[in-house]
Amino acid sequence: MANKVYGIDLGTTYSAISFINENNKAETIRNSDNEQITPSVVFFETPENIVVGRIAKESAKSDPDNVVDFVKRQMGTDWTFAYEGRDYKPEEISSFILKRLAGDAQKTDGHDVKDVVITCPAYFGDAERNATRQAGEIAGLNVVAILDEPAAAALHYAFRDGMTSEGKNRAAIVYDLGGGTFDVTVVSIEENNVRIVCTDGDHRLGGKDWDDRIVKDLMSDLENELGESSENCNWNDPETSYDLRFSAENAKKTLTNRETAKVRVVCDAGRVNVDYTRERFEQSTSDLLERTVEFTRNVLNMAKEKGIDRIDDFLLVGGSTRMPMVAERIRREFEAELGCAPQSFDVDEAVAKGAAWFGYCQTIKVLLDDKAKEAGKESFDDLSDAEKKDVAADVAAEQGVSDEYLLEAGNTSITTVATKSYGIRALDKTGTPVVHNMIFRQTPTPVVVKQSFRAKDAAAPAVELRVFSSNDTSVDVPLDQCEELGVAELILPPGMSAQTPVEVTFDLSPEGALKISGTAAGSEVHAEFKAETGMSADEVQEAKERSKDLVVE
């Protein structure tokens, strides 16, 4: 039996882990609190004992200085959390969440979690993706892949009634509003290919921002009721702040099913009871919702330009889509136009389950390739149709599934898109330095692009290939609107003609890793650009060693 590959949704506010069970269904593993999702909250109880989940979240009321939440928003940055003389980076803190998920899977169901697919927002760049992978490594996991969250949700959508098959070709829009991030993606399912058509989002827009608006309203109500100033209320006190945040989150959840939530607001200046209504909540947060509608409209327009002429399903994913205002606003804006109503789709578990499906498909592909090698071929794809059937039958018998089912799993593929544009510093027709884009945002990956340039000074000993990224899809973009990723120096041969071209090649992987090469008159340079933020290899190894002695519960 092949090793299981587990799917992990490493979320901003909640995380989950899933696998494909013996009945070939995606199943979420309950944690030791008998819950399907685990709060992504970390409490440093002692340097040797880390608490993750519900108890950690509750500890924020009494010991807020030692609690970390929303760490996903810091992935790929230089942010650190100081505790007992040590600075913890987002990767290491996230690893504690992963260790809790894997540990609970062992305790509750006897799962030995080693190989995992971890998800991230589609618009995460190389820095955030690398940080996510490092978190898994520190937790002692083998990270098979970093998978886009909408691609994972699309896989679960495609497989919800079993494997994909001919005749199930559909297009869907995945509207994913989580606790801390938002993305919206159009996916096309064509037989066994799940293709990301286009995607967009905001990694700082999520349910937390709705909570913050409630907090602001409640603070205003107390100050008005008591006639106090903000200074006298001491809203910045950590215990007061956390208590208010908890009250706001609970009020939001109450308003999912009721028109009014009763909230007690407490600060140094006193306390008041507030009847907080759904109507007021929706008014206070309407601009946040409109931002998601704007993103959705833009993505739909991009999809039309890319040949998607219909949307079959409008899927609402992420816990924050439970707010009644979301489905109602989407229905009002898009139902008549698209001919389909928004539907809540396994909002808490879809991403983790889809990641598990991806891991399962990758495992089957490896098994088929291994069998093909036994038959003297390089891979399963090199076999004849008759040989494929024989090999698939052997593997299917070993795995206890039908030949047809196994072949569909082995043939399933994911096509993603570039989440940024990538270009090189060049001079435009006026001689002004610009970033000349070679790979454009929303281009399917992997992608390789080659272009020829002229060296400004052929007599120079070398030319610098300066690489930039941006969100702009124009051919030439001002330098100040781009982020520099790095420099590769190409040594020029002596006496090179001014007309000799410098050929530059960009190679972008599905996970966002960019490789560049340059050639000129026989000289070559190769470089791989990775974000400089995050943890070094030595820091990751040190964190892994520390992790071995930690108790994470």
C-alpha cells in the first residue's frame, strides 16, 4: 500500500488536515478536542511547552503577551515574535501549528503523518511559499507540494462525487473568504485537467477585518454611553484588546443566525451592554464586502478574455462566507448574469480535502511510473495503451481500487498561473530605465520565455541582468512600481560587436520559483531567484533541532 499523502490547510485563523480514506473519499481528521478545524493560535506556555488551538486562543484573555495569532499574514516577511530571549520567525511559529495537526492525527486516528501537501493563497509569491515549505520542514514533515488554495478547493469540487470523468467538464468561480485572506479564482475542469484560468485576491482582507469593524463600533458605543475618552478606556491594554476581539468574533458568529447579538463591553473606564444588530454590522462592513465584489468582477472579466464563456457553479469557500451578507450580495450582483446561485461548499474543509486529493493523485502517478520502469520504460506515459492497461490493472489490484478509478487519478493534472509579472531592467525607446516584462501575471505555468536585447555598451566587460516583479501587466513598467528580486552578471567577451544580441531566458515553475539565464557570443550566466526574506538553511536546521525537544499540544 502506498504511503498516504495528507492535505493540510494552514489557515490564518483555522487549520485542518485531511486524507483519502479506504473508501476513496476525502476525510478530515478531528483533533484531540474532537473538532474538525484547529484555531491557528500559538501560546508560549514555557520555552519547552507550546500550546496550539482552542486552549491557546482562550489563553489570550489571561496571558496575551505570550500568544501569537494571524501569523499567516507575516509569512515571507522579517517579522519576529520575542519570547524568553529568543526571536521566533513566522516559519517556526507556523511549524507548531503543523506539529499539532500531525500529532493529533496520530493520537486520535493513529495516522503517521509524514508526506504532506500544504496549501497557500494563490497570490502568495516565492517568499511566502518558501516560508510555508520551511514551516513544514521544521515540523519534521516531507512537503510534497505547496498547492494554491483555490486549486485545492477546485479539486475537491471536481472529486466531490468521485473522480472526474468525461462529460463533467465545468467552469466554476471559487470565492474564498477566510479569516485573514481573500482570493477569487476561475477554474476550468476539462476531463482530468483542473486549470486555474485566472486569480486575484488580497492577503490582508478576511474575517478579521469584519471583526475589527465590530470592535470599532463597540468602542464607540462604550465611550458615548459613559462619556469617556479613548485614553481613559485604555483600549491598548492587551487583556482589554483581546477580550474585545473575542466579543466581536462571537457577535459576528451570533449574527449569522440572529438579527441581534448582546455584547458586554468592558474597559478601565467601565462597562456597557450593547445590542449589536446585523443591520448595523452590514452597514459598518459594506466597503469590505464591496472590495471582494470588485475582485470578483475583475476576475470574471479576465476569464472572459481567456475564453471562458460560462460559469457553471459559484462556490463559496472559507468560514467567513457564512456571514449572510456575503451570499446575498453575490446573489444580487452575479446570479442573473451568470445563471447560477452562490452555494456554500464545504467551507471549512474543502481546501484541506482538495490538498489530500492532490497528494493522492501524485502518489498514484509515482506508482504507475515505478511499474512502468519495471517494464523497461522511463515513465507510464511511455507505455502503449495496451501496456498502460496492464500496468494500471496491477497497481489497481495492489491499491484495492478499480482500473478506471486509478487511471483517472494518475492522469489528473493541475495547471496554475503566474501570480505576478516578471521582467528585466531595460531602456525604453526614449532611453528611460523601465522594467520590461517577459512573463505576465495570469500566464499559465510552467512557462519559459526567451527574448533578445542589446547591451547598452558592447565594450563593457559585463552586463547586469536586473530582475523585477510587479502586479502590472503592461509591457514596460516604471521602476518604482516594481520590486527588485536580484541581479545576475553576464560576462561579455572582449571585442563583442554592438549588434550582438544578449539572449535572456525566464523559466517560472508552478510554485513561483524563477530561473534566469543569459547568453551572449558564447558566454553564459544562470541564476535562480528566491526571496531573501525568511529563514536561512542554517536557521531552519537549528529550528528543526529545537523542535525535537518541544512539546506541542
